[in-house]
Amino acid sequence: MGPRALKALMILTSAFVVLTELALAKHAGTTRHYKFDIKLKNVTRLCQTKSILTVNGKFPGPRITAREGDRVLIKVTNHVKSNVTLHWHGVRQLRSGWADGPAYITQCPIQTGQTYVYNFTITGQRGEWWKTDTETIINQALQNGGAPNISDAFTINGLPGPLYNCSAKDTFKLKVKPGKAYLLRLINAALNDELFFSVANHTLTVVSADAVYVKPFKTDTVLITPGQTTSVLLKAKPHFPNATFLMSARPYATGPGAVDNTTTAAILEYHQPSPTSSPKRNIKLPLLKPTLPKLNDTSFAASFSKKLRSLANAKFPANVPKKVDRRFFFTVGLGLNPCPQNQTCQGPNNTKLAASINNVSFVQPNTALLQAHFSGQSKGVYTTDFPANPLVKFNYTGTPPSDIFVNSGTKVAVLPFNASVELVMQDTSIIGAESHPLHLHGFNFFVLGQGFGNYNSSTDPSKFNLVDPVERNTVGVPSGGWVAIRFLADNPGVWFMHCHLEVHTSWGLKMAWIVMDGKGRRQKLPRPPSDLPEC
């Protein structure tokens, strides 16, 4: 959705749920219709009421349920003054780029009073709170060049929980029965924070990441970046435990800026057994709290990431591209822009903070890139000279160069259809080393390896996992380190790639890939729908 969402961790609700049990393997596919009305609604949290964007007046929003092979038609009508678009995070838009959603990348926004139908098919997939207006906060930051104000709270399913003032009644509760197993679908919907999640006195079994099964492993804590999804199994205790348990989330942060270092919590409650002949009523059970990693526990983050591996079996193979047609090396990080004349800016030494990939800070166009590409009218909209490597080499994780100003432009990288791509993303220490969750639209990719310090193209590839690397669509570039991925460019269209920290995306840490048409009929980008919004 164009206007920024709330900072939240969602469990089980407001998710795009894809049913994939073995019993559904022969499902022929059906068409599912949904109607989304984008409207404002007053919501009270932290003893303060504000008006927020909602879908059908619900917060969190409604759930969409589909099976693999289903066609989904979602009619979206904009009833607010702001332009909006919707992105279906985690849904791979195979030859349906017109439904992907990012504004001015694959479509122009849906304007006030207009309607647009998002039309796509589910293929090969399994399944934050500020007191003030978030648009105002980000616009002020972009204007003055400083960092935006931090949030006032985190939420779980839209509720801050009992650890915040004035929020005891605003607490999500999950009731379970002894001995039963429960699947929790975790979605980090926060704008600017990676989150640790844990349930007191319970072990979680991770079974999928970004809608792809992984080799199950047990953990007390899950790390999930903005934009990532993780499904975990929670096995309830065999007998009533005479206690209730907090399910808590708080940030993992490594950057130089201020952080909302607070904790949101929900409550895990057990159904009480039937009363005996002399029942004891209204007994207040002890509330147990989990122990979460420290705010900057990069060691835990690296260890957790390395545990994620694909099933890589006959039924769910890991089809890792073995040969590489195109290699890219992207530096990702912060930088500066000069302060406009006659203005005071809040970045270092009266500058404006910026962000970039290979020192190119992306400028959002006024025409959707996909429309310009399809119509062959790219002149004045974008150029195809996005650098495959940094134009200036330096010690990326050491002392920064003296010139840390970014270049700006609307540049894209062009790939032939079906090219196998290897991309190494390197964090930099400019302004400060920081973990960056990078999300690629239109594709899943395999995470071959990661490490700290500068990537070494001579020695690091020998350590790549080409057997069972985790397959996902969002990956954290380690703070002061690198990550290597591969994907197959088998999806024609224009595909957005960006940091999933909203502030970094707003500062320009984003780019786009153009994948050209193949020769076959089903290897080409379809024509745009007749109701595609105009700019």
C-alpha cells in the first residue's frame, strides 16, 4: 500500500495464506474473488486515537486464502485522498507483473475514487505503531535530510501488549490446548526494524521461510527481517502448566541511528482443565517472560541464518543454477546528498542522508517503468546503465572514502530471458555498518553463502552451498558483511529490488531489473489490463 503501513509483527492473521497440504496436490485450481475498499478508520492505541489506512475497515487487514493453482482477482477501490497501490508480498507474480503493485515501478497509483483489479495466479508457493502520521514523519525526514523519528511501539496483530503504558487491554491472546501442535505464521510487517521473536518456556520448530519449506530445526528465538515470513510449529505442553506465557518481539539493530528499543508482547494461554468438585476460581497464574537476544546480537543473527536450508528432496528440490550467465557485485549502504541552497539540513555537516546501491540512489520516475518498457517509450523515464560493479572500489567495511556523496538516477539492469544470475551484496561502513534486508520482487533466489568483512571473489565462492541453500525472496545483508544469491531470470517484466527498511528505501536504496521476453508465447510479458491506472 502506498502510504506507509504500521510497525507490526503479525501472527496468523492479515496474511496471504496458501494451502499446500499433500491432500491438495491434485487441486485443479479455481478463481477466487475479493473486494478491497481502502478507507480511513480511527484506531486507538497507547491512549491516543489516530486515523489510519485500512482495508475494508479492518486492522490488521482481511486474510486472503488460496491454493496453489488458484487464480485470484482482487478488486481494489481507493476511498481516501492519498494515492495507493498494493503489493502482495511473498506472491511470485509469474508473468503477472502488472499485478505486482510497487508505485511507478509496475503501475501508476490508484487515485482517489478509482478501482483496479489485481489479477494473478498462485504458482509454486507454500505457505508498526507511531502516534503521529507516518506519512508526515517520512516527508519531514526527506525534507530536512535527517533520520525519521522512531516509532512509539511495536505491535503483534495490531496490538502493543501489556508492556506498554495504557495497553493492557490491547493485547493479542492465543489460546492453546495441552498436547496439541500449532502452526504460527510470522510476518514482520515493521517498517524499519528486524525483530527477534520468542515464546517463554517453549521451543519453536522452523518449517518454512518466505513460503518455501526448509529442513526443520528447533530454536528458542526466531529472527525475522521486515518483509520476511517464517512458519514455526509450537508444541503445547502435555499438561496444563499453571502459568501463562508471553510471546515477545523486540528489535535487532546494528546501525548508527536511534532505535525503538521496546518490546511488544502477546499472551499464550492454555485452556484450563474441567473444574474439580471444589474449583478454585479467578486464580491469577504467573506470567512468564522469554529471554530475547541483545539488541545488537549479530552473532545470533548469523548463526540463525546459517540454520536455514532447503529441503532439497525429490518432492521439493533445490533447483540451484549451477552455471552463471551474469555476475553482479552490489554495494549497499548509506551516503550523503548536498543540502539545497538556503536550507539547513540535519545530516552530518549540514547534508542530507541518502542511501544507494553501487552509489546510485534511485530516483522514482513519474511514469511506471513497466509501462515505459512495454510500450518501448523509455526515453526520459529510465536508462539501462545500472553498474554491475561499484564504479569506485574501496575498503567497503573499513575506513570510508573521503567523498561519500551519492549519484542519483533512474537506472535499471537488463537481463536476457532465462539468464542465470549471481549477485553478491556487500554492506559498507559509510555513515555506519548496518544490516540491510533486501527484497527482490518477481523471483525467489537461493542464498549461497554469507560472511563478515569484504567479499573475496577468489576464496569465498569455494564455500558456497550449492546443495541445499535456503530459497527465499528477502535476505538480510549482514552488518559489515556480504551475502551471495543466485536466481533464474525466467519471469519477463520489470522487477523492483529494494532494502526493506522503509527509511533506506525512501533515501534511494533500491533499483529495478528488466527481464526481456523469451521466444515462446508463455515467455513473454502479457499486455497490460484495460483498467491499469494512469499516472
